[in-house]
Amino acid sequence: MTERDEAETEGNSANPLLNTEFRVPFDQIRAEHVEPAAEGVLDRGNRRIEEISSDTRPPSWDTVMAPLDELSLEVSERLGPIGHLVAVAETPELREAYNAVLPAITTFWSRLELHPGIWARVKAYAATDEADTLDPVRRRHLDKTVRAFRRAGADLPDDERTELESLKVELAKLEQAFAENVLDETADFQHVVRDEDELRGIPESARRRFRRSAEARDIEGDAWLITLDYPAVEAILKYAENRELRKHVHTSYMTRCRGGDYDNRGLMLEILALRDRLAGMLGFEEYPDYRLEERMAGTGRAARAFERELADRTRPYWEADVADLREHAAELGLDELRPWDVSFVTERLRKARFDLEDEDLRPYFPLEQVMDGLFEVVERVFGFSITPAENEAVWHEDVRYYEIHDEEGVHRGSFYSDWFPRPEKRQGAWMNHFRTGGPRADGGFDPHLGVICGNFTPADGDAPALLTHREVQTIFHEFGHLLHHCTSDVSLRAVAGINVAWDFVELPSQIMENWTLEREALDLFARHWESGDALPDELFERMQRARRFMGGWAQMRQISLGSVDLDLHTEFAPAATDADEEELMAFIRARMLPFSPAPEFAQAQSFTAFTHLFSGGYAAGYYSYLWAEVLDADAFTRFRSEGVFDPDVGRDYVRSILSRGDSAPPEDLFREFMGRDPDPEALIERNLGPAAA
Ligand SMILES: [Zn+2]
């Protein structure tokens, strides 16, 4: 550290965002701290970039890679708490301050990614003898860093790099326009119901929402307003007995942005063509190869083979489900199964066979009891003990703080939990991290720091906060991400914890969900909050059977979307410039056909409103949902066969996967734990059951 830097840190120490203590002083951070902190951190970061790139010493790990990593870690750790507070405790002032610094933060990262001086130093270092003899972890990190620069276009001649940058800007604009069209067309739709009989079968809670929507839009008289937001669509498709209403809502939903004022077809052609061009400029044969280079799948070919194999194995179950749906549709008096009947028939069938409501299970899952059960599972299986600690310096009184210790008593990490909704908190459930620790050179251990958040129904009167089974799974899931971060044992922080391939990162989270379906584990925490009774066997049985219900149908749907995503980016994209809207739609229809009970099902697909693929991060990556499920179902088979509480398997899992971050290729970590490559059989068994008759 130079003298000037020290003086600066000292001068800024009144700003809690620049505090370097382990615990972030969240209770002291105010909107007015955001701009000066971001400015200071980014200035210092930019100065470090210049220092590293103009260093005249011979390139070495210590003069290139170490300072580069340190710089990235420092910027993200200092600025991370701002984004977190925007998510959990947003005020208009904080939002404004955050928006004011966001462009500078984005610019900082994209500049670093393409900085010619840094790239020259990294490249020079990669060519040294020292780089050749690096240990495998550092070598892997160096290779990834080199690839990151190449992928950003750092190696292209100036004119091509300029083209690449403008191409990326153009793509971002098109993707944004795609998403806006979806939002606008969704918001534009309204169907006003005047006769309540039209809403036959729809639950009271949904009708009340429709009523409130009508009031909100000042629709006169006795009226219910149906919109195309997902909860409304779901309520209609699952429960409306009026088939015409289902057809109208389904068709409107599926054909959003397929023509009219918000037509996305032209944008899709442009997006596909530009993505193909981008991959070509960077030397990839096809866009999926570019997208998947840093993923476990590795290539588009591997992802396609994965989808094909899973499709073949799922098909018999899917066919059985289709037959089941058709038969039940006939029993319900429907002449034939149409696309807008599927959810409705499914729900009727579910009710007839299992009669299981979310609410039946809630009394057995009080939140605190679930957390204690989760901690006990973690202690027994993985050997980490979790203890509550002082809730100081937190952002809200609901927040709890815990410490994680290993069997030797070493403090491995700490975390916050924040489980209840507030107006200033965002929706959903997630995990985030603030400090990345790890083994120190002196033999000690720097602990990690993270957070898990959710939005569960809070305590009501005498009753504690009670969860649905899905919410119990959510807690286990997010806790899996947290453990991945907080138990990381990688000394090179750039590749520690959750910094792993996108299609591998859900393994440590999803595997935790398995324990919520095991009788032995449920016995630890599923007890009635009033009577203390264990979850009745009969309820447990129904839960198990309901889990696989229509599994073949659901899984085939995921496979179809993942396959068509890859087909579009591989086969259609290279010719997209010369194709027209009709050809695009015909291509999608043709590729959906093998996954459709009848041709009209292939027609009724919402690709023109599929933001995951055309404005989100899932382009050529939709397969990864199922990919990660295959991994977690397969890895869990070792626990199933050797014991769900078996400490040896648990410790083995910690050693080979959980604590390893991205220190080795994910397929190697998996192989180390399982002794072989992933096998989809376990997923088939879990989602679909024994072979279909
Ligand atoms: Zn997750």
C-alpha cells in the first residue's frame, strides 16, 4: 500500500462502506455514503489498473495476477453492500444514489475486461516459464483469465474490436426492445367479465384479484378484469370451467408479440443473426459454443446430445401422461384434448388422485423449527455446526445472524438470514455474499460472509410463521448456495465458492432440497406446531406420489424449450439475415412438433415472448435447468444408498465438491465424488418414477 492510499483510506474511514472489518456495518450505511464511496473505490481501482499495466518488472504471478485479483475483489466487496441494501431496504434516496453510480461501476468492469495494458501483461505472463509450472489451481485461473480477455475481443484487430463493441451495444438494445414489447403487450391485454358465471371453478382469492384489477382501472359496474400477468393466466388455465375463456386467455398469452403493435419476430431474426455474427468474430463455429465455453457442457454439441438422450428416456413417461390427460379429458366431457385444456385437466386429475393442498402441510413446518432441522442435517452430514450470534449492525430487526464452525472449531463463515416481506424489499428468495475468505498463508483461516433472503408469510397471532413444503425446499436450496460460499476452502479467492460454471452452480443448492423429501430428515423438523405430532405417514405418502404426478409432461416441456433454444441458435441463426418472420415461426413449429401431442400444440408456443432466450441470460442455456437437476439427483444417489445422514459420504461431498469452488473443472469434481460421469437415470427415477408401463 502506498502512503497516499493509506492517507486516503484513513480520510474516508467515516464512510461505513469503506469499513474493512469483517462485519459490514449495515445499520450505518446511508444513501449519502454511496456516491463518495463508489467514487473513491473506482478511482483507486482505476489507479491500480494503470499501475499494474505500466509495471516494468518482469511479469510474474505477484506482479500481474495477484494484484489484478486483489483489485477486483476489493471493488466488488466494497460496493457489494450497496446492491444488497437496494434489494432489502430500498428508499427513494438509496435508489437514486445507486442509479447515479451504476453507470460508472459498469464502465469500470467493461474497461478492465478490455484494457490493452492489462491484457498485454496477462498475455506476457502466460508466456513465461513461471506460468508453465503453476500449480493446477492457479493455472486454471490464469487460463480462464486469458479466455475472458479473448472472449471480450481483446485479441481482435482494432477495427474488428470496434465492430464487436458496437455489435454488443446493438444486441443489448434489441434485447431490451424485445423485453419491452413483452411487457407492453402483456399490460395492454384486458378481458372484462360482466357475468360471474363465466368465472365458474375459479377460486375466490383469484376472483377477488380480478375484481380489484377492474376497480384499479376504473371499470364501471359489476366487473372482473382478467389480465395476462402470470398469476391471472394460471388461475384461468387451471380452474376456469368455461372452455372459451381458457381458450381466449391461452391463445392471447401464447401469441403475445407475434404480430400487431408489439411484434417481436423481426427482433428475433436480428438478435439471432447478431449472436451468430458475434460468435463467428470470436472464432466459434456456432453461438452455443461461444456461450457454453465456460460451462460444464462446454459445447453446443454436448448440450444437444444431453437434450436428445433425456428426450428419449422421458418419452415413454410423456406418452403415458398424454394418454392419461386424454382419457381424463374425455371423462370430463371434452371432445378432445386442446392446448388450453392441459392445465385444467391436470388440476382436476391432481385433486381426484391426491387431494393435497399446500395448506395441509403448513402446520408441520414452522420456520424456526425448519431452520433448526436444516442445521441439524448440515451438522450430522457435513460436520459444520451453526450457532446464532449477536444480531448487531443489521439492516432490519427481522434479520438474524449466525456463525458456522467446522469440526476443529475453526470459524469458517457467518451469514445473515432475512425471511419476511417488507414493502422496501424485493420479491423471491436469493443468496448473496459480502466477504470471500479462505485459508491464509500463515495457516489461519479468514471466514466468509454471506446472506440468505426470502419472502415467507410471517407469524400471525398465536401461530408462528408456517411454511409450505415448497418454501421449506426454498430455504434448503438457498442454504445450499450459502454453504457453497461459506465452506469454501480454496486459497485463491478468485475461484472460491460459488464462482463456478453456470450449469454447475445449482448442484450444491438443489441437492439440499432432497433432504426435505426424506422421511428420516423430515422427522427432525416436520412436527405440528400445536400438537407436536410428526408428519402423518398418510400425508407423507401423498406428498411422495404427488411429486411425480405429470412429471413426464413437465420434463418434456423443459426438454422441448431447451432443444428448440439450441436449434434456433445453431441451425436457424446462420441464415437468419435472409429469413423472414414466417420462416422463423415455421422453424419453431417444426421443431416443437416431436414434443407435441397434436400439431396445434406446436403452434401454441410463446417463443415470441420468451424473454429467457431473447433478453435474459438463458440464450443457448435453457438446457442448464435440467442439466443441474441431473447432477443433483445423481449425486444424491450416494446418500440414498449409503444413508441420508451418512457422515462419510457427507464429508466426501464437502471435500470433493462443496469446499472446492472452481479450483478444478466441475466434471472432475463430480467424478471425484461419484467415481464416474453424471447419469440421468436418477433424475428419471426422481421425477418420473420406475419405468412407465
Ligand atoms: Zn439457486
